[in-house]
Amino acid sequence: MVRFFCVSATACIKVFIFIYIYKNFLELLLTVAKKTTIYDIAKELNITVSTVSRALNNISSISDSTREAVVAMAKKMNYRPNKVASSLTSGKTYIIGVIVPSAQIHFFATVVHALEKYLKRFGYSIILYQSNESLESEQRGVDTLLEAQVDGIIASLSLETDEVSHFEKVKEEGKPLLIFDRTHDLLRSPSVTIDDEYAGYMATKHLIDQGYRKIAYITTTHQIKIFQERYAGYQRAIKEAKLKLRPEFIILGDLSVDGGFIGTNQLLQEKDRPDAIIGGDDFVALGIIKALHKHEITPPTIGVIGFANQSFSEHIIPSLTTIDQQAVQMGNECAKLFLKLLDKSKAIAPDEQVVLTPLLLERESTKK
């Protein structure tokens, strides 16, 4: 028996407070130390461990009532699955690496949101890595995700990506690789894209149908496939309408607001000015509109169209006509195709493609 001799009432109170805190601290330590397992859940429900495991993994052979009871008990007992042990047993981490040029770009953020939401239904989580339009950073991203033991990688290439040898590491480790939006001809992997040649054609033809005839194009200096295809679509529409392809109307610069602003100032110095300008993306188109405002020109006096349907596009003045790249559908299709790649029982061609149709969103910047 432990006896405490307190010299004063204050001292006694301090002793009792110490005992109370110490007692609760010990109880907390014991609670943390004793981690709930599937054996504990099975014991509480008086069912087998294998039944608990199948219920928690959503196996179809388990009845709905049993699954609901197991899930409820797991929640009540604060059960947390041991993913390390599970991955050692199954060889899977249920984590997928995703590489994007920038999560700040609304299109990529929307794709990732749809992708993650879809994959979560099948028990998968994602690790997101931003290349920030850098080849070197993209290379580090592949290494980082492989070191994290992801089950596979879904990627959209950076503007600087002119060689793709780093992605071969993914294949060498026997992990699935899927490319979306920005692809590369040397990378033979399943992909999800939009029809970018048709997107460029659609944008240009829309301007022609609106009565514009001197159509300029401001795009990136980087030789990324999607921008080459958009330009090819632009050329097709110009030739089809029997209009003149004018080299001085093609501006190669940064894919940015500044790139659109600088390119437009250059075009407006031409003796024979364009009457419409296509931006390589919505950021370039925003720069075009800023430059036109500086020269006291308001679209659609000179028509402006972009690509990607960024979140700001419908809110600027005038609102921007743009080509929507079906971001939500692209995220869903990426998830569907990647789940097929993970399922070894389903045969997928090494270069299988899902090609989505772009949509024209007509707004004030091209409405004459």
C-alpha cells in the first residue's frame, strides 16, 4: 500500500492531479499499444477471420448484412488495416502514382479529381507529383514514385519532355504505365487523349464560319505532340477554306499569359493585321485579350479562341470561346483503362488508345 504524506492542502491537490494525469496517460498508452486486428473483429462478431477479411475487401461472396456488420464493428473498434503486411502478402500497395505538368492548371486538377474519385471506389489511393513543366523533375518523379512502391504510374508529359527513356523504368519493373493528354510517339503505352488535330481544325473552322479570314496562331516553341496536332488541324481548316497560310501569322513563344501578350503585340505591328487569333491554350488567349485591350481593341472585333476551358474562361470580359478537353471524362477513362492494366486477366494492347472528341464552347470573344 502506497501512502502519501502531504504537508499542505495545496500539495495534496497537486499529488492527486499527478496521479489522475499519470493514470489516464497509462490508459492512453495501452490503447495505442493494443491495435485492433481482424482477429479482434472476428471474435466480437463470432465469425471466422477469413469472413472478416473478405468483407473488408468487398468480396462479392459475402452477404450485404455480414459486410455491414463487419464494417460497423471495424469502425467501432477503430480498426486500421495494416497496409504494409497486406502489400507483402498481395504484392500490391493499392497506391497509384500520378504525374502532371502542374496541379495549378484547372484541366489537370479536374482530371486528377475525377481519376481519384473513380479509383477510390476500387480501394486505390494516389500519390500526386508535379513536374512543373520540367523534364528533369519528371525524371525524378518517376524514380520517387517507383521507390514508393506504387502499383503503376499515370502521367502527362511536361513541355520539356523530348525523350522518354525514364518511363521505360516503369515497364522494366513490370508495372503498368498509362499516358494521358500529352503523349509521345516513341512511348508505346496505353493512352487517353482527345482528338487534338480535330480540336485545332474545329477552332479554326469556327472562326472561318464566323466570317474571319486572316487567322493568326500563337503557340509554344516546344515540340509537344498535342500542340503539333492542333497546328495541323489549323492548317487543314485554312487550306480547306482556300485561305492563305501566312508564316508571319504564326508566333512561337511561351505557353503563358505573357506569351500571348507579346505575340499579339508582334502581330498588331503587321501592316495587314489578323482579324482573329488562336491561342495555344486559354492562358495564351488571356494574354491575347489583354494585349488587344491595351490597343483599345475589344473582341470579337478581332476574334479570340483558346483551348482547355480553364476556370477563368467564362468569367473574363469578354468571355472566352474555347475548346473543352473533356477533363472529367478523361479522368474517368484513365481510371477505367488503368484498372484493366492492373487486371492481368484482361488483355490490353501495349499501345491501346482512348481518343475523346473535343467540344466547342462558343462565347463572346468570337460572336460577331
